[in-house]
Amino acid sequence: MKKLTIIINNAKLETAQDLDDTLNLQQNYRTFTTAEALNFEFAVLFLTVIGALFIFKGIAIPIQIVIGGYID
């Protein structure tokens, strides 16, 4: 039962961190979009970088599995 509690607590911590990261991204987006002179350029650049990071994060694990399979 103690192991289960630790796992649940770790999951809660990770969820809280993900939520915190999401709120930070939203705050950064608002900060960029309220800038007058570079409003559009910064917003597009920021969203492009974040989108690329999320896409890479999603495909990184399958790529590692495939490469690992070939190496083994």
C-alpha cells in the first residue's frame, strides 16, 4: 500500500507541474501578445517554437524505441 501511495503522490506532483507549465505558457503568450511593436512576430515565433517542442516530444519516444530495436 505504501508503494501505491508513493506512485499516486508522484502522479499528482507531475500533474501539478504540467498544469503549472501550462499556466506559464499562457502567461508568456499573453505577455508576448500585449507587446505593441512586435506583437504579431513574437506571438507567431513563440507559438511555432512551442508547437515544435510538443510535436518533437510526441515523436521522440517512438523514434527512440525504433532505434533501440535496430541496435539490439
